[in-house]
Amino acid sequence: MKRSWTRWARAVTVGTVGLALVAACSGKSGQDSGAADGQVTLKINFWGDFGLQDLKTTYEAANPNVKIQLNSGEYNAQHEDLQKKLVAGSGAPDIAAIDEGFMVQFRSQSDKFVNLLDKGAGGYESKYLPWKWKQSLSADGKTQIGLGTDVGGLAMCYRTDLFKAAGLPTEPDQVSALWPTWDRFIEVGQEYTGRSNKKFIDAGSNLFNPILGQQPVGFYDQQDQLRMEQGPKIAFDYTIKAIEAGLSANLATFQADWDKGFTSGSFAVLACPAWMLGHIKDTAPGTQGKWDIAAVPGGGGNWGGSFLTIPKQSRHADEAYKLLEWLVQPEQQIEIFKKVGNLPSQPALYSDPAIADFKNPFFSDAPVGQIFPKMAQGLTPQYLGKKNGPTRVAVENVLIRVQNKTLKPEAAWAEAVKEAEKASTS
Amino acid sequence: MSTTRAAPASSGRRAAAGRHGPGTDPDDRRLSWRDRLYRFDMRYMPYVLIAPFFLIFLVFGLFPLVFNGVVALRNYRLDDPTLTGWAGLANFRQLFGDEDFWNALYNTFGIFLLSSVPQLLLALIVASLLNRRLRAQTWWRVGVLLPYVTPIVASTMVFSVFFSRDFGMANWVLGLFGIGDGEPINWRADKLHAWIAIATMVNWKWIGYNALLYLAAMQSIPRDVYEAAAVDGAGPWRQLWRITVPMIQPVIVFTVILSTIGGFQLFIEPMLFDLNAQAATGGPDGEWQTIAQLIYKVGWKDLNLGYAAAMSWALFLIILVVAGINTLLTNRLSGGRSR
């Protein structure tokens, strides 16, 4: 007995010592922000290029006690990382950028963010596009978790060379006049495919989403109840009509075939927010001058846009708010627009010459500083439910199945309702 | 149990040291510093040396496993912090009625069959080829291992483009043989094509690795067995199945278990094969959604961690059962030498 006990004792002793060693090694992992000399390090998490590099230098020069740490990551990874850190209770940055697609999810956890209204952000409400302000406001309207940076706006980018070859007009005004409504848009598409024997749009989902965005009620009403029979049905029917007419190239956005399609002419027109212009230019540099931009059928629209938030975990919430407030001031927003083309979400800036007179040479000198603001302002604010993201994916998947011909168009709506309900309760 | 007292001679003390509890020996006082150090070295050093592994396993292996079990029995939703508390077996009960789970299980099993069986058979053939006298032997042997060295994400991204519908190489090659001339194959539209594409990625990566394992085992088979078989008129094919396979059976069982575990945890390939990878739905109708992918979706997309944990445990049990069955089957098929 004794023998086996001592063996245990040995194992436990060694184990404890070992653990102590591990603990000793990892004991030093405390935050190094807020060092003794009053220095404050503010960490900002975002994705892609927010145009902050030069602004960081300017701000640090003006505020010698502040160091800014820019941490750019991948779009989805940043949001998932933020969610994990919020649950874990530590590790979140001082300022976290959140895209509108993820905003609903984080807005419903507004207790984990600093309420910017407490910091005096209420004065900015009148400066923002009303729907932009509402997007990051908690459901009860008492907590504002973020201030808007950019909006996407929405227009239609089209290939002038392909339009010309199909005998369609190429001037933006004439093209915009071609399709005041989505019905007309589909007819124009049929004309195009009939004459060119090519596909007109890139994907059914890229028709569905802009149309849905123009409806007064999206997937969910204010009570977070699924409302498939109103807005979604209208957008779905148009999309099925377009697919049945053979307009869709059935490509998945941001994928190899889709990127290739920009150069090869797999499609002639696509829904195009402000930030998409950079993507087209980077993917298909050889198509310079072959693109132009027209209005989106059915009025305004928006796709994408971001917010800056301060997680409650931040130990320097006051300094973080100071920086955030500085970043959304007109001078900085215009600086960012010039640098990376992100369109500010404060309408007063749209009349600023730096934006209003801006023309994009890649897109046949289209007056983008005029087009996108108009679209962003024309949008009716739509409530996005908590489950908006998964529901959208579920319905898009049904559309893809119709495009793949693995689901009959007649059966598609019933399937879409079923899948949406499943997503809303998952 | 009583312990015999150690003999006073120092050599006897050393011999008996291992059987003594620490500090019980009255002779301890008279031990020199060197002796104590030697004693410590003999008694404790082995434990100290293996401790890091067990500590790391404890922190990153056992703790997550147990904690996962706890979470599986609770309500744990990230998007609804108010919903907490014990759920009992509700999460597991939900599992049985969840058609997504059964669909994912079906997919996982299908891809597993399409990958593991050809993979191990081809590895066996490759290994027996490499076991012959070849020119530039080392070059070939390193060559088959190259896919294994390639980062899995990188190779999957390339394969994902390879299996594109419109401009993919796979369709181009098939087109040379007149397949899919009228309408190119949409690799992401139905189960069979998606499974084949994903199984191809898995096979490409693991054939070489398994072949090298087999090769190592084959080289320990004495040559004279083959010579005797050749004298008796057994051809290469017969030698492979009658001599090689039975004699490397333990390694085969090992690779079967490994590929079962790997196959049932398949995640990166199906994830990145999806054009809309972020949704983690594994195709528009879950055509190739594996269980690991579904767990990820339920946990980090639907934000239902309790249910995801229950799925993980179910997956753990399924792997245990399938690995057990596979071991039995392999034992029988590959000669059935009882051990």
C-alpha cells in the first residue's frame, strides 16, 4: 500500500512543480499598454484598408501620450475574433471596426460595448444618414455602440463595350433611363442575352439583395418576426424571373470564376457599391475605360459600410473615444475618401468639392462623387433582424440551387420559406 | 505490504532506492550531496522529463474534452446571454431529430469511403513500387511526400480553382476526353461530384504519407520470403497480397485508424471548397457539409455553443465506433493473424 501511495505522491509532486513552472513562464503576459509614464496604447482592429496609416501619424504627433496600434486582419476573421474575445471577457481591442453585415449580431450584445451616448456622441445623430445612425443603435434606442465610417451606396457598373456590341446605349444617363424599374431591367437583360448570346448579370443573389434592400420591410419586422411574404417575396420573384430568362451567369461572388468574369465578359452588369470600384480595378486592370456607372433600378440602395466601436473591456475608453471622435470628423473622413475611396456616411460632406467633383478615370470618368451619395441618401432605412445574416444565406442558397438546376423554379419559393424559417430558429 | 530494509553498503542502497518511499530511510542523514543528487536523478528525473507532455495534454487535451462535455449539457448561446443553465440531455435529443446532422454524417461517411479506401490501396501499390530497385530512389521517395509537406490551405485553394465550373482545369482535362462537352460539370451542384472533388484533395495529400509508412514496414520483411514465393511461382500481385500485406498488417491497421480519425474530422477541404466559405453550409443544400463543418457552423455562425459541444461529443463517439469496426475489418481482411 505504502509503495503505491508514494508513487502517487511522487507523480503529484512532480506535476505540481511542473505546473508551477508553466505558470511562472506565463505569468508575465500582462498587458503592456498604459505604461508608467502615462503612455497609452490604443489598439484598433479592422480589415482591408481603412486609410488610417497617415492619420495615425498625425494623431500621434498631436497627442504625444498616445500610441496607436493598427491591426488589419481578414474581414470575417476580425469579426469572429471580436465575438470570441467578447465572450472570453478579455483581449478585445480598444477600438473595433464592425461591418454592417455583422452589426446586428453585435448590436444585440450592446452591454458589452461602451455606450457612446454616455460619452456625448448624441450630438452626431443629426450629422449622419438617419439609417446609418440607426444601424448601430440598440433595439431599445438607448445604447449607441458605434459611429459610422463609410457607406457603400449602390449603383450599377456595366461594360460599355459589351453594351455597344449588343446594340444598347452606352451613355450613363441613357442607360439609367433604360431601367427605371426592375421589370424593365429584366427586359433589357433579355434583349442583351438575345443579341449577344451572353449572360447579363453575375449572380441571382446579386439581384435579390439590392431589390430586397429597397423594400420597406426586409426579412424581419421590428418585432424580429420573419416576414417572408412581403419584401423577400417581391425580390425573390424578380430574381427567379431573371434566372428563368437565362440572365444569370450563376457565379459565386469573390471567387475565381467571378473574378475571371470581369475580364472575360461572363456578365455585362453588376450591382456596384463604392468600395467595389477598387475591386474591379484590381481584378481586371485590362478593362480600364470599358466600364461605366449607371443608376440602380428602383431608386436607392446600399451594400456594406462600417462602424467603429469601443468594447467595454478597453481600459482606455476615454482616450479611445477621443480618437474615435477625431476619426469621424469631416477632415479625416475626406482624407480617407481621397486615400482609399470609402464614401463617408455624413451627408454634409457630399457637397464638399473633394467628394462632389471626384471622377473615376478607370470607369470612363464617371462622377462617382455624385452617383454614390445620391444612392445612399435615397435609401429607406430597413430593420435588420438578429438572424438576418443566416436567413439571407439560406435564401441565397435556394437561389443557387435553382441556378444549378437542382431545384425547380416552381418549388423554389416554398423551399426558400422553409429554409428561412429553419435559419431563423437555429 | 512491508519493505525490506536497505543494506548499509552504498551499492545495496542504490539498488533498493527505487523501492523506498522518500525520507523514510534513517540513513538519509548520512548521505552525501552527490548521493542525494544521484538519487533524485534516478527516482524523479523520468517523471520530470515526461511531465511536459502530460501537462500540455492536460491543458490542451483533457481539459477541453471535459469542459466540452460540461458545455454540451448546458444552454450556452452567444447571441442570447440570458439563456443559461443546465439543459440536461436536450442538446443530444435535438441531435436525433436534426436532419442537418444526419445529412452531415452521411456526407462525412461518403467522403470518407471515397477517400480512405482508394488512398490506402494506392499507397500500398506506390509503396510496393518504391520498394523495388529504382533509379533515383531517394528522389522518388521524397517526391511522394511533397503533397504532405504542402500547407493544406494552400493546396485546397488551388484545388478549389482546379474544380471551377467555367475555367477549371478539371473540366478542361475531362473535356479532352469528351466528357462534359455540352455543359461543363458543376462540381458544386450535387453530392457525388462534390464528394469526388474533395476526396481527390484528401487522397492527393495523404497517399504519399501512407506509402512511406508502408515502405518502412515493407523493408523489414526478409527477402528470402519473396524468393521462396517466387520459386513457388507467385507473381508480384500475388506476392503483394499474400506476403506483403499480412506481414505489414500492424502498420495497415495503424493507417486505417489514422485515416478514420482524419476522415471524420475533415474540415479545411470542404470548408474552402465552398464558394461561399463563410457561411459554412457546405454547398447550397449542404451537399458536402461534413460534421466538423456543421459543428463550426452551429457554434460560430448560429452561435449555439451548447449544441455544438453536444455534436462534438457525438462525433467523438462515432469516431470511436467506426475506428473499432475498421480495425476489426482490417484485421480480418489483411490476413487475420491473431495477436
